[in-house]
Amino acid sequence: MPTQDETLLTREGPVVTLTFNRPEARNAMTWGMYDRLYQVCEEVDADDSVRVLVLRGAGGKAFVAGTDISQFKVFERAEDGIAYERDGDKRIARLEAVRKPVIAQVQGFAVGGGFRIATACDLRVATPDARFGAPIARTLGNCLSASNIGRLSALIGATRLKEIIFTARLIEAEEAVGIGLLHEVVEDIPALERRADELARLVAGHAPLTLRATKQALHRMQPKGCEDEDLILMCYQSQDFHEGMDAFLNKRQPQWTGS
């Protein structure tokens, strides 16, 4: 479970808000924070009086800036990378399966794990400084699971997904609206808070079974993953992954060898 105050849960009427609360680390996710996200999804589905879940990051600099990389230092066995990706698939699948609408309130960085969390939500609103992506080809040298590849390619297209992974660039807010990744951009943080609240209350007032049926029908139409353990092992057991992790933690440029 997360340490005290790494996540905050609040409720106003039918709207529950989960805040990722590690602003000093740009809300990088610990294992406990991931567990809490899964638990909140369970709690929201178990309470019929909850109509909408909102996810947000604290501090004004990031929604979620990925997974806390220091946790990867314990990866030693071949199974560690596979377990991480499978756990990630389970969490994202649970978030997607929440029967109520989920809104991502994004300011700053939504990258790596934060990119996957944001894109698993139903609606995304953001400030102009929002940035999205998975710059793993520049940072860690790991990979996305096949199920994440399938889900993201269904959202933004396979060609665009390859381009942003290959170039390791981040998508800015204006472009994100243009490709359907973002639904709305507002001018600043106060406007974001107002708009996310307005949107949550609007959606909360609509027929819940209509919203649930729409979510589940679209989810059933999504492409499913394929066998990918060989690809995960290739990346997570590589010298490049350990080099990328060490370079990231020590704030230097990695030296890739392809081995």
C-alpha cells in the first residue's frame, strides 16, 4: 500500500477524485500508488452512488511522470520484467473496466505510466502545458506490453504510435487535441479545475446504464494483445535496460549497445 498521503481520495456528491500526491517526484508512481489506484477502481464500482471518477496529479507540474525508476533496481530475474508488465496490464485493464466514466484532469507531464493511465480514462481535459508520451527509447530502453501497444494504437493509430516511440518525443496539448488524444484544453489550472468539475457533474447527471453500455461495447471492440514475453525478456534482461536505468538515476546520457 502507498505510504501516507502518496494518494488522496476525496468525494463531492457523486464524484470521487483520486489525487496522485508526490509532487516532489512529479507524482512518479510507487508500487503502493498503483495498488491504491486498483483498489479505488474496485471501491468506485462497488458503490452505486458514485457516478464519476476523476484522476489528477498534485503540484501543478505533472499528472504522473511515469513509474518511480528507483524501484527497478531490484530487478534481477528474467521474471521481474514480465511481472512488471503483467501487473501493469492488470491495473490498466481494471481502470478501463470501471463501470463509471473516468476523467483525467491533466496538467504537465503524463508520460510513461502516466501516459498509460491517462489514455485508459474515458475523457481527458488539460492545460496548455500538458505533455504526453512514452520516451522509453531515450530513457530506459524497455518496452510496452502488447496489450498496451494494441490499446494505444487503437486510440491514436499505429503509424503515429510508432513515430512517437521511435522519436521518443512528447505530444504537446495542441497536437493531442488534433489527434483525439485530448478532448479539451483550457487556459490555466483554475480553469482546469472548474472544467473538470463541470464535466464530472454533467456526466454524473446522465443515465448510468447508457454510459456503462457505451464503455463496455467500445472496450469489447478493442484489439487484444498477443504473445509478447520474448519481447519483454529481450528488453528487461538486456544490458541496455540496466544502462538506461543507471543513466536515468544518475542524470547522464545512456550509451546504448543493442545488447
